[in-house]
Amino acid sequence: MTRGIRHGVAMAAGALLAATAWSAGGEAQSQALEVLQVRPNFYMIAGAGGNVGVQVGDDGVVVVDSGSAANADAVLAAIKKITTAPIRYVIDTNADADHVGGNEKLSQAGETLFTGRTIGLPSEFAGTAASVLSTENVLTRMSAAQPAYTAAALPTETFFYPRKYMFLNGEGIEVLHQPAAHTDGDAIVFFRRSDVIVAGDVLDTTRFPVIDVARGGTIDGEIAALNRLVDIAIPSVPIVSREVGTSIVPGHGRICDQLDVVEYRDMVTIIRDRVRDLIKAGRTLEQVKATDPARGYKARYGSTSGPWTTDQFVEAVYRSLAAAKS
Amino acid sequence: MMRRKTRLAACIVLAWCVAPAAADAQGRGGAAAPPAAAKASAPVDLTGYWVAFISEEWRYRMVTPPKGDYRGIPLTPEGTRVANTWDPAAAEPEPCKAYGAPAIMRIPGRVHIVWQDDNTLRLDTDAGTQTRAFRFSSAAAPAGPATWQGSSTARWESAGRGTGAGSLTVVTTNVRAGYLRRNGVPYSENATVTEYFDVAPHPAGGQVLIVTTVVDDPRYLQRPYIVSSHFKKEGDGSKWEPSPCTAAW
Amino acid sequence: MGTEPVHGRLVVLLLFALLTASPAFAQIDLAGSWGATNNEDLAGDSVPVDYTGVPLNPEGRIRALSYNESQYSMIERQCQGLPTFYFVQGPFGIKIWSDTEPVKGTTIAYTVGAWENRAPFVIWMDGRPHPSKYAEHTRGGFTTGHWEGNTLVAYTTHMKAGFIRKVGPPISDETTMTTRFYRHGDVLTVLAIVEDPIYLAEPQIMTRSFQLQTADLSPVGPPCVSAYQGRMPGESVPHFIPEQNPFVDEMTTRYGVPRDAALGMPETLYPEYRKKMKPGAARPGVCTINCVAAPPPANR
């Protein structure tokens, strides 16, 4: 066979392989993480512990949640593949280690918006690292955590009122405090023009919601937070077949739309209703557990082992309802 | 030497292109080969034991629906009149009326398909112990009295040589009048039944048989009545359980 | 010697053409408006607890029994639509068309057009992979297809959670579906095998036949606008305690269907279940409701 034919056959084979492969728009890999493009300027990084939201633009990068510490390098590398613009903000939706573990790495790699303007500026804005924003309770929880977080990992900006906002990369960004939901420090972050909400652990498509009663979480607050997500999100109406609408990035699991949140909220509400009715009937926790109030949903969301079991969820629902009743 | 190799490669390529057409040409202008027997030319294998999977119309198939429930059946006024004469309280004098060819594939039961000979596919049902013979022949079906299963002619629909895909088409006439639905919905002796037998893999292993049944009956039906039934293939006949026709359910 | 590379290139081009060309005998034309015959499967949503023919596992049964159809009055759910496989269950016809690559003429996708409450069903034929497990699930799901002889085979993932029957038997968002389109003349039979490891004891098999018609079917549905129907958003979620569903005996009362069958016990889908049924027991006399279907609408 001539060199020309060998070369030609090799090219033909390569072309055939290329024709049958498909590269979905916007997907890139960084180690074990998966990066999904949600909008032209918005990405989700999955597999980093909790999901990470990344908004990019001329102002720099706004990151929502930083994943776990073990994945911080990989998350940073993934962001660098998306853009070389500096990280300006890391917004924490809660104080869980799988959401704040990368705070230090990401903020230190970033650059605050407020560099070079130290005269007359409050001291917490001076410095070169990206700002870390959260509710006040997240700072409180992180400050008391054991083992302790470094100072560089702690939030540099906090708020205790219902809404914090900013306008970056061409859109309004609302950081909305959701009291007493997953914990007492939850926030959901709404990117208004992108029409993306990063929900944190208020929404978790992989399991029953974690209601951290010890850290101020309650089932009614969780349902209220889910209802707020439903209220903010807009589905694909009136042209349902277009399949467009607000995208919601959960704390764990796949990207959702409003109907997915409705499905999740209804599940949580129904189980809450069952437990509440049993409490009204005077049942103890053990009696409630024996009734199996999560039946019908355990196969999809439940677990008998691991960090959050069905039993723990039912108990959390019971305790937060009992506490509210007393 | 290099030029010879190039010519050789081009000839091989051209031969690959031309070979199927040349083989087809043998049937057109060349010397006629005898038609292959149906069994030898079967594009799909329908033989074996198949069990009905009643995932649709359960209450019309597993039990007798109430009188007057003709939902989905495009009855003519005459067909409706006849259906309304059915008496649910009376014993059914001919229990096999609901087991005729237009309706037999809807009966919950098993079917066993074998080659009776090289050009006849035989289908037995355990429910009602009925036998259907699908003759692969262009000749007209033999004349004779109408029977529950009538006379059936069959042909393969092949997707093309080498595809391993195709289906069976069966046309049945000369049927005895019977019931399309157990609650007295009739078909007449003028009914023609056209059926298509297709197979698909089952995700749990094995196969699914899909039978699309088209019943034309100008006397009792305003337009064709089209239903589709499905069966799962079984490994053997260990669950085969012949039982007589019955109106018990 | 100067002509040898040209001959070599010619052979390579021929090889390339052979390798990439579709087999001329493999496909048939599925495009057109396929009218609903509505001869079967019309009775599955008339009674609240009618899970006959649905092989539910215990979890699925409990979910189904807890379902209250008043959920349709919730503003958030009024426009939720139906799952994509509803086109093998519902009363409407389907319009199928193909999208073609303009240079090569190959088919990029087939689309089964939408209804008012069902998204279009797009079958990608260009070999693209299914999306990430983290990608959004849609009403229409994500479907890839290929030809097996004259049968179009499609595989769907990324569907939303919903119902396999409108009265409550659920499907989860882990459901996948394999669909096969068989055309015989002017009759199109569609086989859908739905697998849900969460709620189904075994794969559900559904089929529906359509007939080619000349009247053009609409490929889109009307818009959906929600309205207040007595329940504010987030106010409450209608549901039953599973053991207290008040409709659990209605199939038995109305049609003589044993309760096990009404509840979708998997064994009831097989002929041998009849051995457990009392012959002729509770057979109702005369149909009193939903007895005779109206003819299908003219343009369906």
C-alpha cells in the first residue's frame, strides 16, 4: 500500500470516529469533577462535595459554595479552565464542610473587588483575597467548628437580615437568608438575569433534606425555603413544550427546574403532614418511626446507612415539630 | 507494481458494491431460483412459548366487562343492537365465541408457535385450546366451512438481507361469527383479520412479541378496529396449561 | 508515477463513502400525521384507584395510594404536563417529521410532535451521547435512536418524575424507556418499554397503534395558563394516608375487578392469576358509566 493510501485510510477512519462522537456544548472535565454549563455565563461544578455555582463575566467570577477541602484544588482548576478572570466573591449557602471546605483556597486564589482602596475603607474589605460572603450564623458556626477553620477560610462579609444584594457581571444577585431550614444559616442565591438559583442544601435531589436540628434547622423552615424556591422560579409557561425556565442548582444532585422543586417540596410536605398527624394523635417518636411515615419515598430518597438516613430524617421532622408544638 | 495494487483495491471495492445487485438480478432477468421455503427464509424466529402480559385493558380481558361497555369499539348501529342483546345472566351456549381469530390474541393465556411444515407456521393457545395455521402460500385458502380460527395466509416482511429484522403478516378470513369482547360485542362471518407479528428484546432478557390486530367488519364496525397485544417469551413450556373455552370470567 | 497518489486517493474516497453511507435498505419513512384509532387503553384513568396492568412494587403502590388528584388544582402543578410516553397511552394522534443535515442529507433527528400537555419527543439520530447524570431532566427526556432493519429504536433518559398512569401510579426520575416504531403500510404500532427501578417491579410494556391520515395534525399544543382553583401556592399538598384512600374498592364495586389487580400487584398481569379469581364473582350487570366512547375528534 502506498504511503498516500495509508495516510488517506487513516484520515478516513479518523473522520468516521469524529462523526460518531459528540461533544456536548460546554462540558469540560477536571479530574473527577464534572462541569456543566447552565447558561452562557453560568456553570455548575458537580462532584466537589456540594455543588458549586460559578458565574463569570467582565467583573470577575462569583462562586457559590466552594465544595469540600479535599476537592478545592480541583474546583479551582476547573474554574480556571472556564475563565482566567479573578474570583471576586465566594458566597456560602451554609456552614457544612462540603460547602465551605474550599473557601480558603478559592478566596486566596481570587482578588477582592476592593484592592487599592484602603483609605477610608472598613478594614474587613482591605486585602487581596476574594471576599467570602455568608449569613452571620454561618460565620458563627464556622468559628465554633472543631477542628477549627483557618481565619482565611472564614466569611469576611456577613449579614443577618433577609436579603443581601449586589450587581455584578451584568445582573442582580440576591443572597436570600432562609431561616431555620436546613440550618439556621441557610441562604439561597438568585442570579436574576441568568435566571439561576443556587439553592444549597435546602434542595438535595439525592436524599431527604438534611434537617440539622442541633444547628437550628426545622422542617417547617425547610418547607418554607422550598416554597420560596418555587415562588422565585418560573416554569416554562405558557409554552410548556419549550422546556425553558429558571434553573435551580441544588446542594447535591442534578440541575432542577421549578417542577422538580415542586416534586421535592411535595414529598417533604407529605411526610411532614404524616408525622404531624401522628404527633397530634399522641404518638411517641418510636411509634411514629414504626408507622414508617416516609413510605413511598424511601426507595428514591432514603438510606439505611451513611451520613443521613431515613431514620434520622424522620427523627428530625419529629423533633422539630415537637419543639414547635411545645 | 504499485499501480497493480491500486487497481486491485479498486476492483475489490467495486465488487463489494455490485455483488448484492448481481444476486438480486438473478431473480429478475437471470435464471430463476426456486423460492425459499418460509421456514428457511424467516427473517425472525417466532417459535417458542409466549405468555400474555396483560398490561393494557385488564378489565376487558381478564374479566368480562359489564353489558353496554363498548368503549373503544367503533360499532355500527347494527353492531350496537346485537351487542345489546347479550344477556350477562344467561349461560353462554358457545363459550368459544370469544376465542375466534379476531379476538384470540387478547385472551389471557399462552401461545406456542412451531413450524408445522416448511411453509406452515402453527400457533396453539392453551386458553381455549385453539389452533391456528398460518400458510405461506400465494394460492387462495382452501374453501370450507367457517371456523373459529378461519383460514390464514401469511407472508414475511423482511427489512432486507443481512439485517436480521422483519415481521410476519397474517390475513385471516372465513371465520365463524363471534365476540370481539366477551360482553357480547360481535364480529360477523364477514370479518377480515390482518395481523402483524413483531419481536423486540426484553430488557430483563428474552423477547417480547407484539401482535397488532386489525379487524375489518363492514357489518358491525364503522372502521377498522386496531389493537395491539404483547407477550413475553418463556424458556420452555413448563407453564403450558391447556384449558377449554370458558365464559367463567 | 505521478498518477499513483491520485489513484490511491480515489480508492480511499470510495472506502470512505462506503463506510459512512447509510445502508440503502435499512429505513422506512415514518413521517406524517398518524391518527389515533382510540380502540384500546381508554379506560385507564377513569377510576382513582385503577392500577390494573401496572406492575407496581410495594413502594410504587404506596405512592399511588397516597396520590390525590386534587393536586391538579395546585397552581404549581396545573401546567406540569404529562410524561413523554403518554403518546402511547393518550387519545391523540401524533405527527412525526425528520430534520435533515443540509449537506449530506442524513437524518439528524425525528420528532414526535407535542400535544397540549406533552412535550415534543425528539429522537437524535446523529450519535450524540446522553447528557450527564447532573443535567436537567425535561418533560420530553433525552432520546437517541438507531435503525434495526425497518424498525426505529429509541432510548430515552433524563425524564422527569411523574405518573405512568394519570390516576397516581408513579414513575421516578430514574426511569428510562425504549421505544420501537413498527410501520406496516398505513398502520404504525409503537412499543414502549418503561423501566423504573424505584417504583416498578418489572418493566412496563405498552403499545399503541396509529393510522396514517391525510389531515395534518398540529405538532404543537395550545399554551397552558394556570389559574386559582381554590388553593394558593404552597398552601397545602392534597394527599391521602395510603391506608385511608377512600377509592380503593371502586374498581371492585364498579367492574368486579379483584382488589389485588386494582392495586397493580405484578402477579395479576399474568394469565395464571385467574386461578385465584372466583369465576364470575361480582360481575356487574350493566355498564352505568364511561360505557361508550365518542368517536375521535375529526382532526386528531
